Amino acid sequence: MFGIPAGTPMSYETFLAAVHPDDRDYVDRVWSNSLRNKAMPYDLEHRIVVNGEVKWVREKAELEFDDRGELLGGFGTTQDVTELKRAEQALRELNETLERRVAERTAVAEQRARLLRRMTAELSRAEHRERNRLAAILHDDLQQLLLAARIRLAGITDGPESARRGDVQMVDGLLDECMRASRDLTMELSPPILRRGTLGEVVEWVGEWFGERHGLSVVVESAEAIPPVREHVQVFLFHAVRELLMNTVKHSGRKEARILLALDDGCVRIQVEDQGADFDAEVVRRKLDNAQSFGLLSIRERLEALEGRLEFETTPSGGARFRLIVPLESTAEPIGE
């Protein structure tokens, strides 16, 4: 077991020479303690080196002493426990790996919980802002127009036909304005093309809408025909593209943007980029990690819920380039808008 050639005279030094260098002090200390404390059994595990191979052994022995306390001899066993030690080491490594993975997943779960809390708070604030905006539109546009129409109707008398005709025409014009304001609001919130058009048509419509409303020139290109996607995916992509173009309007300082639709390994890819000069992808990435950019954070989280992902980078000119990637066969359930 120790690799000592047959016929070699056995001595304590010969035995100790076979012990692993890092274990010799330990083995010698246990042996010395057993000699001093005669009631202490010799029982230990240590490594040995046999023909260059490291092995583990367990040694147990009972020592016999004479009346003067001198060692007479002893008897014991030496057991090769190399495989047992290897199994114990493998188990320790497995436990460490599991503990590390649990810690990593716990950290990820805690981070996502923090992000969710921040997103929930920001969503509440965004909903409040949107309610205020819609209330202002209704009050400043629709309600004022309807009030004017009501006043005009109340003023219609039995006067000359020409006067009544003029009042009716005025009311008709006010109602036309109400219809226009209502249509504009509907188109902004949920345009009909969103549910009856293809994804390419929806993106084209968004580009045209930004041109009309914000003076942003949007070029939309499609490398190939895009197959239909599930309705909730199309609705999400509509809002995501609109959010990215709004960022262009607010932050790029430019009036041009480009959108490219393509298929990529079973996924729909929508690339939105501008020619700004101050976009720093690393800064945006840090903000996302710290939940400091609600719009992009919401897009990223919803893409992940759809089994997709958000990619972004700085263009050579310093502009922003974002890619929305969603599997065509996503099995994710609809997400709230």
C-alpha cells in the first residue's frame, strides 16, 4: 500500500518518508501525542505518495507500554480510503456549487424584486401623468368644444331662417372639431391599424405618425416579408418602437431615424437607430441595471417575458441603435399594456 519495496527494513522514518510532505508534521504530532498520552488511541487520516500518486489512508492502532511507560509495540490497521475521500471531495464541490448557484439566483431574484418595486412605482406615476394628460385633452379640447356647441344651441331662437341656419352650421362645425379631437386621441392611444394591419404596416404607420406630430423623418426598411405575430406581441412592439422614437425626439437632437425589420434565426428583429452624437451605451446599461430608465427597463422586462431580448449599442457616429428581438414562436402569455 505504501509502495515500499519488499525486504526494506521498516522504521518510523521509512514510514514518515512515504507520508505526503504537507501531512508529515500532522502525522508526527499525532504519533508523539499517542506516545505521551498513553490513553489516547492512534487514529488519523492522511495522505501518502505512492509512485507519484497521492492516496488517502486511515490508520488506527493501539499501543502497548511496559511498566516504565516504554513502548513495547502495537497492533492496528491501515485502510486505503482514497475513493471515499474523492467522493467526499466531489460532494463538497457539488455542495459549494449548489450553494453558489443558490446565492447567485437569490441575488438575481432580489435584484429583480427591487426592479419590480421600482417599475411598479414608476408605472403608477406614469399612469397618473397619463390620466392628467388625458384629462387635460378632454377638458381643453372636447369639453370646451361641446360647451360651445351647447351654448350655441341654447342661443338658437325663432329669429330669421338665415340666423338659425348660421347657428346650426356653427354647431355642426364644433361637432366636427369634437370628432376630429376624438379620432386623434383614439389614433394616438390605439390606432385601428394596430389590430388589422401587419407588423410592417404598423411600424410604417408609427413612422408616419412621428413625422406628422414631431417632424421626425423615419425611414422604414424591411429586408423580407415578416410573418404574422401574435396580437399581444404586435401591440407590445408598437408601443416599444414608439417609445424608442420618442427617445430620439427628446434626446438625439436630430430629425432623422431609421427602422429595419428582419427575420433572424426564427425571431423578428426590429432595429431602431438615429444619428445623434451623445449616446453612451455603457451609461444606459448602468442605468438599466439600477432601474433608472423606466421606459427602456419596461421594454427589456417585457421582451424577456416574451422570451426575447433587448440589445443596444452606440453607432459609429455616436447615435443610438436598439434591437427588439422576439421569437416568432413565443409561447409566452399576453402581457399587460
